[in-house]
Amino acid sequence: MNLTYYYDVCSMWCAMGDEVLVAINKRYRSRVPIVRKIALINDGKPMAAGLEQEKWYYDRCDFVTGRRFNHNWIEKSGQATWVPNAVIQAAEALGHGDAVREILKTEGLIEGKPILRLEVALELAAKASGISQSELEHAVNDQTIADAIKASTAEFSLLPVNQRPTFLLRSAIEDTVLLSGIYRPEPVFAAIEGMISDEDAYERFRASYPPIPE
């Protein structure tokens, strides 16, 4: 089976979803390979929310989950989340996506750094990856990076959901589970356990019975 994970690094809910991925990898290892795909908030268009609205969303998250994130990464309304996600996509193409994604998430959503500014995102990415800022900026401006982000965001938009993070599980026997907006591990673990159990049962059947009759 495999797991496709749709996220935007600027989403506090995806920050918690990332922790679910860590737990999945620790528990299942290669049994559940994970593919991350960027799905830009608001499809990459400018966000209407300004600081006061963002603070309200962050207050709600704190109330519901007990987790406090820093909303100051967004400086005004009318900004989009393209920049930090493009830097991550570029760093991934250069072999350092995990480190760059982690520092942008931490410095943005925990420390409140303005990661929507290209110069800030590039500086942080270079620090985490060891890649020069100029090389990263050149990669960010490569049309293949833009095309990849647009394609994965469009792919997400075709799903019958609109919340990030989204976990799309597909098993070897073609069963599918779609969990959207989930940030707790328990529902994801339950789905994986059930799907693995059925995969294994199919395999035992295949080993014990003749092929399907013609």
C-alpha cells in the first residue's frame, strides 16, 4: 500500500499532520511508503485573511488542540503561500527537501519569521541545506518547479475534499481511504491497520487457493 500526503508548509494543521507521518514511518517503515505533494492553500491565490483573522484561526487551533502556533509569518492580507512551498520543491529537486521543509515550518509557524518573503525563505533554506542562496533561487525560478506545484495542487483540487492535510491511502488490493483535515494519528492508524490486514488476508488466500477460474 502507499500513502499520498497533500500539504502546505504554511498550514498549522499540516504541521501536526507531519507528526502523524513521522509516527507512521516509525511504525510501518517500508510497508507504507509516503509521497508528499504540495497542495497550496487557496490554490495558490492570495489569502484574504490578515493578522487579526489569522490570530482568530490560531486561537481556535489552540483551543481545540492545545497547540499554540505563531501567526506572525503572515504580515498582511493578500499574500499567497507560493514562496516557501516553491523553495521546498526546489530544495527537494536538489536532494534537501526534508531539511528545508522542516526549517521553514519551524521558523515560520513556531518563531513567526516572515517566510512568505523570498529572501527570508532562501536564507533559511540555505542555512538548513548547505545549498547556496543563489543556487536555490535559480532552482525556484525553474519552470519545472512551478509546473510540479501547479500539477500537485490541481491533483488535490480534483479530490472531493478541501482541507489540508489530506491522507490518501491506496492498498495493493485497490482499496482506498481518504482522510482530510485529520491531524490525529488514531484514525490514520486504524485505516492502515485495516487495509494491511486485508492485504495480508488476500495474500494468504492467493497462496492457498488456485487462481480464479477462467
